[in-house]
Amino acid sequence: MIILSKPSISQEEIDAVVEVLRSGMLAGGARVAEFENQFAAMVGVEHAVALGSGTAALHIGLLAAEIGPGDEVIVPSFTFAATANSVRMVGAEPVFVDVDPHDFTIHADHIWPAITDKTRAVMPVHLYGQTAPMAGIMSLAADHGFDVIEDAAQAHLASSDGRVAGSIGRFGAFSFYPTKNMTTGEGGMITTSDADLAERARMLRNQGMSQRYVHPMIGLNERMTEIEGAIGLVQLGKLEGWTKRRREIAGIYQESLNPELGLPIERDDAVHVYHQYTLTPPHRAPVMAALEAAGIGHGVYYPTGTHEQVPYQGPSYDLPVTDDLTRRVVSIPVRPDLTDAEIETIVTILNGIEL
């Protein structure tokens, strides 16, 4: 069986966890702080705020940006539901737009028709490891006076026009779920150069405390543990090498696979980090059947547009690209630990399919 995705955990991560356990300091401490510092430096921002999950990063970030009831946030429907859920959880309303059929992200042309006098932010999702085209989005936001919030959950080290994901909008939100390009087990991170937003986020993640038992605001418990911070520090040191290998594997696929499978594109302005290598064949069923028969892991991200999920049904949306992609997308293994023999097997099976 060639597994679609799995966390890469070595003795180095295990030793780091054991060291934390022996220290007796399990809640947020020096390792979390160092992880924040190193992650901020990697992204190229002044501040990073570590949290319990990627969803928490979006939720706390929106709260810190003071987005709430009466506000609208423009989001893609073709993404994981956490993007819209975080907006609804702060009392704001997600407004769904379609995506580009080639890079799966929202562009400025998708956003501007959805702008109203209630628009407070747009949340582009850097889907599958490729950034949305941020120059046009940032220009549109500047013209209309709303925030840009980067959902960078799948985009560690991705970039747009030379700027690293998470450093372009008012804040970025990353996930460290086990299937992401790096993991802490669970966990998330806000990245920003807005000092006030970062300070509010730190208080919001810690029961609204500015100091022990002093609560200027209502907050949550969304702190990252020292165990997660220790794992994150080790993984961060490996991320560049893993990213290089993901791009190498994607390059082999691009050169070797039948183009009729619907190969993904990498825009000229972007550096794709291939969290997923996603095909868009004319029909998904024969591709999935062939992969299944050969013992090759695969996944569908995502089979339903968020606008069709039960909590968001009601408003009528015409999103033909999203509807089409949910019927066709299928992702294949691009993990950095794939062997050359496994890659060759995947290519052989896929190229043998009658489309």
C-alpha cells in the first residue's frame, strides 16, 4: 500500500517530546516561544502566535481583528469548511465566491462582484500549497478598504511574487495537523506584523488575560502545549528539505503523467509547495478505481462546496467551477518520503487508465 499522507516522525521528535515530559513544563513555555520566533522569522513577519489548531488560528485571528456581527467576509466555497466556520463563529457572515479552474484559488475578479458596504475582509485560501494571486487581491482590498486574511493552512513556505504566505495580508493562519507539510500533532499559528493584533491574539488564546488573573477581555483556552512546540521546532528545521522533495516529486509527475488526467499548474508568480498534488480528470471514478486496485492511496479534497453544507444553505449561489471541481478532483501521494520506485508505480498505474 502506498499511503496518501502521513506525518514524518523520527527519533529526533521523540527525543524532543521525552525531554519536555521529563522537564515537567507541559503548558506553553520556552519551546513554544522559540517556535513562534523561528516561525515568524521563516515567514518574514514581526509576530507569530501559537495556538491549538489551524481553525483556532483563524477564529482567534478574526476576533483579534475585531471582525464580528454585521460584517461580511468573502471566502471561497471550494475549501475545507473551517474557513467559513471561523467567520460564522465570530458572528460575521461568509460570502461565498467561485475559484479559478486551473489553480483552485480565488482571484480579484472573483472578489469584486461580491463586495458590499458590509465587506470587512476577504479570506483567500492558498489551496493545496499554492498561494492565491495576492497582488491583485491586495490592490483590490486597498481600493475598497477591507482586510486580507490569508488561510495558509496548506501553504507552509509557499510564496506569491517573492513574498512568503502568511506575510502578505493583515494576518495569516497556518495549521500543523498531522497531514500538513509539517506537524505538531495538532496546532496552528497566526503570523502578522500588526503588533496590536498579535497582542490581542495572545490574550484571546489565554482566557483574555494580560497577566495572571487579570482579564481585560473575554478569551478562550487555545494555547499550544510545550510538547507541540518541541515537535514544531524539530519539524521546522526539516521543512525546507521536505518542500524541495515535494516539488521534485511534483516535477516528475508533470513530466511523466498523461496531461489528459488534468495536471495542476504552478502560476508564474507563485512557488507551489504541493501539500496536495491534485488531478482534475474528465471522470474521477475510473482514476479512483485504478488507484484503489493498485493499493495507492488517494483523496478527494473536497467533494462538496462549503456553500452546500447544511449551516450555509439558504442564499442562492451560482458557483459552476466549484460544482465542477467537487465532481472531478482527486489527489495522489506527494509525500516527501515517497521512494522513486513508488513514484514510478503511481505514474505507471495512472498512465494506464482509459479516460
